[in-house]
Amino acid sequence: MRLRNLLVLSLAATGCLYERDVVRADRSVESPPPAPAAEAPPPSYDPQQAYQVEAPPPPSAGTEVASEAVFYERLSPYGYWTFVAPYGRVWVPSVGYGWRPYYYGQWVLTDWGWTFVSDDPWGWAAYHYGRWNFGVGLGWYWVPGRVWAPAWVSWRYGAGYVTWCPLAPPGVVFGYRHPAWVAVSEQHFTRPIAAVAMPAQRTYGAVTQAQPLTGPHATVGRSGGFGPPVASVARATGQQIRPIAAAQAVRPRPTITTGANPSPGASMRSPRARPRSDVARPAPQRAGQGWRASPPAQPGVVAPRSSPGGSMGSAPRAAPPGNSGSAPRAAPPSSGGSRGAPHATSPRTQ
């Protein structure tokens, strides 16, 4: 003790005094917590794939559908859905001026009879289920149905011609001068329609000369007799015509969708639309809740065109150039009757 005091006094005399920290044997050093691990993206993540997905395959040809909802998402990329009383939800295709149903494609004989094979990716639905109609401000629109058919058309045949027009909803018919009618020479019936169809100004004459098909030829069923007689078409075309399976003729293409259910009034125009200028748009007249076909056309009169949802006060659209340059334009509706009595055979009520 005395020695320690002497040591402290000597250090103080020199002006240097050192103090050593007390070192504890149990001192612990804590390390910082590890940084959180970054989440790795899914191995097959694709931003484009997250937006566009392939819809389930459409029903095969000859299959009836349990609900019209099967069409909503699959047809949205090619047009838009809207509401039309009294039919409910209808589909308006994104097509060019002068387009008409059952024109861009060809007829193929299947086990159901003459079957329309469309050039359009949505043809598996709009040409084999439901009916077509025309509305002011909308143009052509499709009313969905659940029953499959080789085509929902009314046939007229004879005098060397085969003619047809789409079946409209019950209570609506298309007069013989309506651009809904398509006519071809019997010898060209199996060829692509747009390449052999008669000009619009000559269709009326062919339709009135032909006679309506009746019985099995006008009835949708799996009898194979729907449409003009096969033996007569074979003689006129010089071909041996043998039926194939409907599922082989009508092959739906995969549909790319956005994965979101479209709203009834949403406009989803398709970039695949191409201008078509072979005929003028018809101008139907209203009859009750639906739209009735226009009476005879008058050359030189162009019906005003309105965009979907727009007003009828928009300026008329100029008529596109046709192949002959003198195709008649659709006339505005009148109160008088049509010289050509309308005809539409309904094979089966949907």
C-alpha cells in the first residue's frame, strides 16, 4: 500500500498520470442485423404476357353453348359490345365501310350441309351462332345465340343463281334490294365469295329470279341437306363434291385477350379491320323495337353514317370508290312498301 502511494506521488511530480480502463472478460460485441433479402421475380415473368393472355379455346363446331358469356371476352378484341333493346347485349364488329355479313369467306360442304367458312378470326361465333341486324348509329351488329348452325341465312336458288342473306332477329326481314343479299352464279358457288359475287346493282335481279329453298334445304340440322342441292351444284361447277366434318372446316383461331371483362359500352376497335368498299351501307327504318330493312335503293343517294354512340346529325360520309363506279346507294326509308316482298326462312328459333 505504501509502495503504491509512493508510485502515484512520483508520477504526479512528473506531470504524467495514466489511467487504464478496466477490461471486463464478459464484454459482448453485437453485430448489425442482416439486410432483408430482395424478392426475385418469377422465373418466367413477361410484362407483355401479363397484359395479353390466350383465352380458352372456343367451342368446337356443332356444339351448343350453355351461356352467351362464352362470346364476350373472345370477341372484344375485334369490335365492341353495347346494349340494344330488346335484344340486350349485342356485338358490333370493327369493319370497314360497305361491309356485310356472309360475304368474306366461302361455302364448304360438311356433314351439316353447306357451311360458311369465314376469313375473319371471329367467324366461328358470329356466323354460326345468333343473328345479324342493322341499326342507325351502329351499322351491322350481331345478336348472340346458343344454337350452332352451318350458317344462319335464308336461301334462294334457281335460274342459274345462288343467293342468300343473313337471318335477322324475329320480326325483322331484309327486302330483296337490301345490300344484305349476296348473289353468285351457280357455277362459281364454291369459290371465294368476294371474288365472284355479283355487283350490288345486279343482285336484285338474281334474287327475284331465284326461288326460296324449302324443306330440308332451308332447315338447320345434321342431315347434310342445308343449302342448294349438292348434285345440281356439282353439275354446274364440274366438281366432285364430298362432305367433310364441320369441325374440320370451321377451325377457330386462338384469341388474345387483355384478361379484363369489357364493359357493355366499352369500345375496343380491332387493328385488323380493313376497308371494304364493294357496297354502300343500308339505311334501315325502325319498326317497333327492332330495325326493319330499307325499301328499294335509289342510285345517287348516300345514307348518313354515324359513329357508334354518336348522333344522326353528323355529316354524311363520302361513298368509297367501287369496282364499277356506279353501284347504287342505299335509300332513306320511306313509308311505302317494297316492290320486292321480303323473304326470310327461319330454320330454327334460337
